[in-house]
Amino acid sequence: MCAHNPPCPTAMAPDREAARPVAHRPEQGWSLLCNGVLVFEDTGELLPDGRIVAPHRPLALTVGSAA
């Protein structure tokens, strides 16, 4: 488990992406966080229990949309 102080969020916490990276492979497009979550550059995630979190990039804002 996490030895950081304060401890990193768990893999099930809503802020799990705030955990510290322990391995980073930009050439492969992923990082492993202290809590066991694999985060991919497209913002998708693989949780330690095997569940997949779909990419969740913010939606683009449109300028000058009609009201």
C-alpha cells in the first residue's frame, strides 16, 4: 500500500488520479499510480480489480453558440 504522507487516494476514491506515479512510460502512453491504477494518455484507466474506466476528457467548449 501507499507509504506517502499524506497517503494517496485509494483506487476506488473519486480522486484516485491524484495518487503519485510510480512508473511512467510516455512512449507507451501509460502511467502506474501508487494506488495500483493504470492511467492512459487518453484519460482511460484500468483499476487494480480489472475494471475499465472509459476515457473522460472534458468536452470542448463552443464559442458563440446561439442562445
